[in-house]
Amino acid sequence: MLWKLQTLPKIRIFCWRIGHDILPTCEKISTIGRDFNSDCPRCGRDKETLIHVLKDCPKARACWCMGV
Ligand SMILES: [Zn+2]
């Protein structure tokens, strides 16, 4: 169903990555690279997890609000 959406390919891929929990967040990257800082580069308040990017990060939330 996702691939039939009438939207930009990058939006479809973004949604697919969210669904498979493979968005390249800092937390994910830090599990691969040892010395990688997993804190959010935008607000620095918390680790950059999928939930933080989509819901908790004030700067990301501001972007979501502008898009609506
Ligand atoms: Zn943040």
C-alpha cells in the first residue's frame, strides 16, 4: 500500500524506514560506530531515537508543524 501512495519517492522511503525502524538516527549509528555521540544534534536534550525524532524533539516538532 505504501508504494502506491501518490507522493514523492523520498517520502515513501522515509515512511518505509520508520515502519522498519531503520531510520539512521544517532542512536542507531552509535550501535555500529563505538565513538559516535548518540545525543540529538539538534536540541542535545536526549538521545536521538526514533521516538525523539518523531515526537519529543522540540526542533523536529517545529518542522513537523510547519509542514502541516
Ligand atoms: Zn532533539
